[in-house]
Amino acid sequence: MNPFLQKLIDDLKEFSSDLILPGLHGTQQVSTGMSTVASTTALLKSIDFLTGLIPKLLSELETTDATRKVTLHYSASPKYARFSRRSCDYQLDNKQRLLPAHWLSVLPITEIDSRPLRWLVHLLDLQSNALQQVQNRTIKYIDDSLLTQQGESTYAQNDRATLLNMRSRLDEAQAKLEHARVTLQRKIKFKLVASLCLPNPYPSSPAWSHLRRFAQQLIQPKEYLPSFLHNLLNGTVEIADTPYLYQRWCGMKLLSAFESLNWIIYDDPTGALFLGGEVRLYKADVEVSLWIEPRFSKNTIHPSGFMCKAVHETHPDYMIVTPGPSGIDAFILDPTTTANPEIRQAKGKYLDTIEAIGMSTVAGIPVVHTPLRAWSSAPLHTPHCEIEDSEGRTGTIPMHPLHWLSQPLLDWVKDINNYALAWND
């Protein structure tokens, strides 16, 4: 794998494996041979594997397996029977001989042995609990992002459809688990209680043997699921394309720079980095908002306090909203994976396409209030920021994963820190 991409994935996974899942942008396919398989994707595939195998497991229990229940039948006839081990089944005849009065027969019962099914319920419970944790986390991410991604453009509608599809995938996985549970229960007349114990004897039929080979991966998914996907499914795992991973990586570093200056984040920022949203940072009595992938539509008020002008829609990657002399101000950072100067300079467009809802005043006259800076970040090898206009309103922060220097980004964030603290007084 490309070392640049591998470094992005390694850093993001260390922060949260959710950040290597597909987001709102296009995706590429990466082989599961890589050691960093996203946990949610792995979980959904493991649910597909287990629930898809259950009909075959039940069929083998009913038709071919030797672990079905039996009953002991005592009769006066020795036909197809054997000696009993109970002393009460013997009696003395008139010659004082001890003879069997009852014989023992082992008869099969049509009811399926519940022990393997109880163990299956345990595996389903493990998957269900893991899915519930993912649902609680991800659905909040999706709901927050739906507010951020509002708009009437084709891009906004596509993003909305993508978010709703992500929610649908989780709902479908939950439905599969519930259907599997009902299917198991229909085979037994009493309520199935989950059992952590591997059934003994264990069914020896093909599907059950197949399940046993991968049971440990289902029981300990964090440790085994990456190799489970590679060895069992031989498929591919979708992850966000390189530019989008780079964008998330830059956002992660941006938050880290604020934290190094003693700004505090009370809520988990993973959801906003994953799908877009707001991250609030606090220092003393000052509050700063980092908006991730905010979508600004013309003549529509965005929750950040800004709106789009001149164009139908605009969509920066990061916008930091701070206190300012006229209410609020904004600093924009828009990452790009290219070093092309023209592309980096084009990030300055946000100075002309975004304006505050409130007006500033100059000599007592209301004027349009726009962001203070619109910079790019790019994987450059320079040890300092590059300013692209005389006032420093546009420029580039060098952010290279393989040659990481924290000082340029920290210098840029210090300016925001000083500005926010100064205008909050």
C-alpha cells in the first residue's frame, strides 16, 4: 500500500476506527489483507455471515446431525433393547434367580437438541450488543450531520441519501439478527436461554464445523475480525478515498493543536470528523466552534451564523467561528492533497462566497462581514506556513503525514487562539 495512505490510516485508526469508514465522498476498494479493517464494516459482515449460516445450521440439526435428543424407554420386551442398570428392573423368580423384568431402549426424540441452539443465541447476543453500541454512536453522528448538510443542490441531496443509507444498513443488520432469533425460537417449544458453553457433544455436520472454525472471531471481534474478514470472506472493505482521509487527518491534527493550547473538548469529536458537524472548544469563559464540512446555501441561514453569497452553494472543510468585534468571526481551512499553487490559492474563494448574517460597521456604516482567513493545508515539505497575499488572508499550512511538523499548524492556531481571547474581553 502507498505509504502516504497507510500513514493516514494508521493515525486515524489510533484516534478512532470510525474515521476510516466511508463517509459522504466517493470510495475506493482496499483489500482486507491490510491490518486495519474498520470495526463497523467488520461487524456488519460478521452479522451477515452468522445470520446467513443459521438456516443451514438448523437444517443439519434436523436431518443429519447425531446430537439430537434421545429418551430412555423401559419395556418388558428385550427386542431392540439392552440390560438396564437400575436395580429395580430386576426380580427373583421361583428358583431365586435374579432376572430382568424391564429392558432399556434408547429412542430418538423428534425435538432438536437445544444445546447448540442456546450457544447460537449467545453468538447472536454478542453481535446484537456490539451492533447496539455502533447504532447509538453512529445514528447520533448521522443526525448531527443531517443538520449540517442541509441544502437543495444535487450534492446536498446525495449526501443526505448517503447518510440515510448508512442508517438503513444498521437497521437492516438489526432486522437480520431479530429474524435469526425468531427462526431459532420456532424450532423449540420452550424459551431458549443463551449459553456461553460450547455444546458437548458438538454437531459434526459441515455447517456447524464451519461455524466452529470462526467462532472465536465472533466472540472476540476486536482481536480477530480483521483476519476473519480476510480469511473467510475474501472480499474488500470500502474506506474513504485518500483526499477524504487526508481531510479527516487534518481535522484530527487541528483539534490536537487546539488541545495543546489548553482548549477543552467536552464531547467526543469523532462523529463530526466522521460525517460533519460542530465541535465546541472551551478555554476559560471563551467558546470557539469548529464546523466540519458545513454546507452553506444561498439565502439560507446556517447554524454557524454565516450564510452563502454570490453562488448557489459553498462547502468548506473546516470553519472556526470565534468571538469578534462585530459579534463573530471565522477562519477557514480547506485541505488538499496537491501541492499545485493554483489549487491552493483557489481556497481563497470562501472569502467571497461566505458572509456573516450580522453586519460589521465601518465609520458607523454597516458593511458585509466575511471570514478573516481562508487557507489551505497541503502535504508540503516546508518547515513553515506559506502566505499567498500581502495581508495573510490566504495561505497554506504544510501538513505532510510522512514528514509531520506540528509547528506550522500550531503557529496558525495560535493566531486564532489570541484573536478569540482578545475579543472576548
